[in-house]
Amino acid sequence: MWQRKGQISFEFVTSMLFVIFILAFIIFTASDQVPEIEQNNERASVNLEASRLTSMLLTSPGYHSHGSGGTEWERDADTLEDIEDVGLASDYHVVERDKVMNLGTVGGDVLNYSRFREITQISNQYRFVFSAMPIVDTSSKFYRTEPPEDPNIVEPENERYINSGNNVGYGSIVMGGTKYNVLVTSHNGRYDTAYMVNDSAREWNFIGAERYGEGDTIELGGREFVVEGFQNSGDQIGNIVILSREIKTFGSQFDVDSTITKISRYAAFKQPGADLQPMKIEVYSWT
């Protein structure tokens, strides 16, 4: 009888030790994952605040309490002093240029970053990069070597143009009060080259015109733009050329010791005397 009990006790102890070993292994493994879990939770928290903050900026005009109050907090020193809510919008996802340009990292004549943090009550650090992204409509097309007479397009004569695809797109854009005419061509089935000329100087004569590819810098209306890309997806390839120009950087310097997350938001950019154009806002955030 004693032998049987001893056997049961031995088996019980062995089983318990096995269970304890398994539990210890699980706890050890789980504890090894805690930093990663915490890091993921922290990153999710940073992204959540960044999304909330940018949604507010893109949908609200903000508010100041100077005098009778209003939404034009960027108007002058008095309204800047009495800002109660920060917003950049004149309409839903339509960003006003004057509001963006009155953001400043330091200084008393702008909404500086310290005051911005105080008003918005944000917990994390931010750096915003605002870029205007004008689009050239090049949806009009002609068959290469058979240009239209209206407008009277004179085609480029360089080898790259001669070896381009048969369908050539064309259009115009006005920048800084100057009209620029544009041709776009494709190679190996992808639109990748733009030719631009000043309409007042050369009209639609592209002989000897400069050509630009993705990533190239071009001066339009006295300002430098980067060729971001060409439409190469969907049924209407070659219909647009996307340009970009950084117009404002606002916020803290990057902390090289922190994990920085980035989201990109898009809106329409409203500026005096110009059509609405797309805007890209790169939002960098960290704890």
C-alpha cells in the first residue's frame, strides 16, 4: 500500500514539476515579449494622437477670442495672442495658406511651437512638412509626328522624343502669373518625361526645350518645384504630371534617440489668386 502511495506521490511531484517548468517557460517567453508589446502599444498611441491632431487641423479653422472673436486667428498680433483653438481649414480638408504660413517654430509674431503644444494639449513631439503639389493636366493627346494645329505644337527633335511612345500628352499650368506649356511622353509603356516651355516666350515650340523626369527640379514662376511623378495607373495614363514644393516646416527638431513614426495626410491648398491644388502634409511624431 505504501509503495502505491509513494508511486502516486512521485508521479504527482513529477507532473507538478513539469507544469511548473511549462509555466516558467511561458512566463519567461512572455516577459521577453513585453518590451515589444509595450513598444507597439506606444507606437499605436503616438499614431492615434497624430491622427486626431491632424484631423482637427484639416477640418477646423481654429478660433481666437480677441474683440468679438472669430476664426482668422492668423490675422495680426492681437488675434495670435488670443488663440483658443488651432485649425488650418477654411472648409473641410481645404487648408488656408495664411494659416500655414503663420506657424513658426519660434517667435512672437507667429503661432510658435511651444504655444501650439499648449493650445492643442498634445503629449508627443511633432514635426510637420507642408508641400504644395500642383498638377498639370496633360489629358489632351496627339499621335507623335502628327501634332495639332490648335495649339500649334512644334515637337522636340531630340533622340529621346523620337524614340518615345506614340501617344503624346499636352496641357498647360499657370504658376506665379506665368503660363507654361507641357508635353509628356512615354518609354516602355510608362510616361516618364516632361517638356516645359514658357508660353509668352516660346508658345508651343518645344525644339530645344528642357526635359524633366521624376525627381528633377524645375523653376516655375520664380519658384523651384520637384517633378514628383506621372500618372501611370488606371485607364487614363499620362493624363497628369505631379509637381511639389515644400512651403513650410514646423515643429520640433528630430530626436535621434526616439522611434519616429510618420503619417501623410492630404488636403486642398487654398491661396489667393490661384486654383485649389493638392497639398501633402508629412507628420512625424515621437514620444
